[in-house]
Amino acid sequence: MQRLAVEQRRLLGPRAQWHVGDIAWGRWQHEGREHEWELRQWDDRAWSWLRLDRGTLDCDVHRDHWELLDEILDEPRARTAYAFEDDAKTRSVLARHGFSAPGEPLHFYARDLAERPELPPLPEGFRERTVEEADLAERVAVHRDVWAPSRVTESSYANVRAAWPYRTSLDCIIEAPDGRFAAYALLWPDDANGVGELEPVGVRAAFRRRGLGAAVCLAALARWHDEGGREAIVYCMTDSACALYESIGFLRHATLVAYAR
């Protein structure tokens, strides 16, 4: 699945629907819940990922094997599938299988990293750093606070940290004066294409509206630039999240829509 993601990004650039980080994060944060999904693979040509509890069907099909999309969508348990809003070709295939009612949009953003981002000053007593082994409990706690209810556990996050292509050097946090993690941004590297993905990002409620979300994202982008990255991507759904990413140089280039049947 990740090999296909790397190849699709080489071929399609920002129009690739998947990043290696999406697959690693999606798989390893859900430790112990494998009974809730069904994966199918067609060698390096395609894969599908059916979430049995919701009927959502994710997939990736190599552009040279487009005929496999019909086979993937011929899944009676699937209730929702996805296509870019402006991708008439994919939408027509979805419609042929009954997926025609548009739902929630997910906006795709990208930004160039030819230059290292300039980091803003932090409030007094706050500091930016990366996650260390002893930080596991607090790193999980900040994620669970931001995304409650969350089923991420210390065990599942340990699996995330052990998964390719996770790097501790790109798991960034801003630490408050009292030792709590105020904000975090995890950047997943795709070294083959030089494209990093921010997923996920969060700021604890008690520390919002201080610029910490922008600061931790810029810190992750700067570290990625230092490691050779020259582009970054991120996704968002809410106006506030999209405004944050736009404020630090990301530009919207596509919108992915869930189509129901």
C-alpha cells in the first residue's frame, strides 16, 4: 500500500490521494481493531480498505490499472466512497455503482519548502522540541484531549512510533511551563518524493488562540526542510483548521468529497 502511495505521488504529484503517512497513521493507531475493517490488495496495482462499522470504502488505484476501480466498487457492503470534486472521470465510475450523494468535503493543501520557514517567537516559558521515549504518556494524553473521544492508547502510539516512515525528529511538540504538552504536529516523510505530510496536528483547549498551532506546524516544516524535504501537504475540514494552514503558507488545490449510496 505504501509502495503504491509513493509511486502515485511520483506520477500525480499533489493530485495523489494518499501519502505514506496516511496509511501508517490509519493502520497503527487502530491497534486491536483489525476486525473492524477488511483490506484487499491487487499486488502493487491497487488496494481497498472497507471500514465494516461505517461502510466507508477507501482505495487507491494505479493510473495504469484504472479498470480495477469497477471491481473495487462492486462491494455491496460499501455505503460511502470518495473522489475529488473536480474529477469527473472517477465520479462517473462512482455514480455507475450508485455513489452519487455528496457529503462532507476534505480540503487538500500543499506548500513549497524551497526556503526554510521562519519560526515565530513562543510565549514566555514555552519551548519547542521533539518527542522523547519518556514522553509517551503525555504525547498520548495531548492527542486524546484534542481529539476526544479517541481510542489512541500508549500501546497503539508505540506501534505508530515503530512504523515506517515515522521519525522522532519530526514528532514535534510545544511544552508549556508546567510540563504539559500544549500543542503537537506529527510530520510523516516521503523521502523518495521530498513531500512531508502533517497528520495529525492539535492544540489543547487551554492553550488555544496563542499562535501555538501555527508555531508547532512551522517547527515541523523547518525540521523537515533540514532533512531535505521541499514540499508539505495537509488536509482539513473545518474553516478554522483551513485558516490556520493558509496562515502559514499552504494553498488549497483540491477537495475530496464523500459520495454515498
